[in-house]
Amino acid sequence: MPATPAWPPRSLPRLFVEQALGTGVAVPLEGKPAHYLAKVLRMGEGDQLLLFDGQSGEWRALIEGAAKKRLMLRVLEQVRPAESLPELTLAFAPVKRAPLEWLVEKATELGVARLQPVVTQRTVVERMNPERLAAIAIEAAEQCGRTRLPIIAEPVKLGHLLGSREGLLLFADETGGRPMLEVLAPGAATILTGPEGGFTPDERELILRAGAVGVSLGPRILRAETAALAALSVYMAGAGDWR
């Protein structure tokens, strides 16, 4: 009886590299990425993998050489062009480390283009580790098949965000608002969600005066990080790339 091949077939590992990619480009790999491929995945000369640089799409590459702590890769061909993302910014008040890292990971998986931390009167965390958050976004992009990384911007105060944003501003209003699906429209958009404890009454008035559209996220009280991801999911389903 013939052997049945394993299903699903083993997919090629995906790896983000900072070097610009193109057919025939040599990519030296050292440090943790090289260790992961060689020691964890047991890959060596002749094995193939997928690479992306955050700009030019996804590429198939070959391991040409393997030394003790270094691999040499050769790009063979492009297998996918760069993805087209909705022009969506998730503006959120930072929360404590564990839920913040979870938010960045899941927002990356959901397809956000830009993450904008916003400092409000009730924000409990104003300092973040940008290198750590970038690493989380890269790992999430490697796992979920993204070819572009989200931009993780420096924190700004609420007033600065309201004066500089472009396109539709959707405000997750705890006091009630329109159903989000009713107000979605094509084009650039920013979703604004609040901190633990919500926006102050003065902040809410300031946001609405800036032209924001208040939207409801349902009848239940959501944690700050849950509200951000719930709003992002509704947007992707109604006006993003889930349609």
C-alpha cells in the first residue's frame, strides 16, 4: 500500500530581514535568526525558506552556506508582491506591559498599518520599550503571513493627535455612539480608544469637537486592549481587507 503524504504539507519557515531583497541577492544571517534556523529547525545547506523585508513582498531563498554561527542565504525568486493594507491607524492609550504586548501582537495579525500610542489624562503607562514592541510585531508578521510591518509610532498627547490626523476619526465612546458598521467609509481612517477608566468628560468633548464620530462597541464594558482589537476587527470586516 503506497504511503500517504503528510497533510497539510510542511510549509517553509518565514523570516523577516532588514536587508532589501531581490532576485540573486546574498543575505548573510547571524545571531538569533541563524541560531533558530540552524539549531532549532535543523536547517542547513540546500534548505529553502521564505524571506520578507517589509517593503518588497515575499521571496524564496536558499541556504548556500552554513558555518558555526552564520548562514549565507541566496534569494531565488519573488513568490508574493507586497501586500496592500488599508490606511488604518489604531490610536490607543498604552496599558500595562503584558496587555500592551498582546495588543501589538494581535493588531499586527489583524492587519493594522500604524499603531499610535496616545497619552491621555488617565493613561497609566507613558514609557514603552520600542525595541521589544517591534520584535513582537515582527514575530507576529512572520507567523501570520504579512509582508509589511506595522509602523509603531512614538507616543503623542491627545491634543497633538487630534490636530494632526487625516481622514475619518472613529472614537470608541463609552457613553454610546452609532453602530460602527454604519459609519465606515473608504479611505484613510483612525480608530481612537481610551485608557483604563476611559476618557475624562473634557477629553470626550475635545474629541467630538475635533470632528470624531462616536461609535459603540456593544452593550458590555470592554477592557482597554479588548476595545481596541474589537474596533479594529469591526473595521476590517466592514471597510478593510476582510471583505
